[in-house]
Amino acid sequence: MAILLELENYMLPCMNKQIFGIECPGCGIQRSISYLLDGNFIEALKIYPAIYTIILLIGFIGATLVFDIKNSFKIKIYLLYLNAGIIIVSYIYKMIHLIH
């Protein structure tokens, strides 16, 4: 919890939420990263469900810079679509439950 409290002082505010009063699809990623750094892996997933697939995508992109991986372009595209799908579905879920 120590890292989370320290990082909260430096988190960027969501302009979409400040202007329109509605969270954007990226809301929660900063707090999710701070939960990961604190070792609170379940809370990180609850706050931003795409956090682990984003880490996987970034790791895979980094690996393709070092290693020659067969079909890496197709894998990157698949991971991008997977991340987009998770972000969209979790955002819709969040907005539906916000209304009720």
C-alpha cells in the first residue's frame, strides 16, 4: 500500500472525466499499475482488466526486437485485438453498472 499512496500524488487526472463527468476506457490503468507494483495482483485486475494482456503485448513487442519470432506480426495483431476487446467490453460493463 506504500507505493500506491506515494504514486497517487503523481497520477494524471482523466480529462474526459473532468470535462464530461464520464470515465474514459483508459481510466484505472495508472492505479492498476500501482497495485501491481504493490503486489496486489487481484485488485490490479479488478481496476483494469486489460492490464495483464497489455503487459503481455509489451513484452512480446520487446521480445520481437531481440528475437526473430515466426508469425510475430500476426501474433501482435491478435494481441492488439484481444486488448481492444477486453478494454471495450470492460468499459461497456463499467458504464452499464454505473447507470444502475
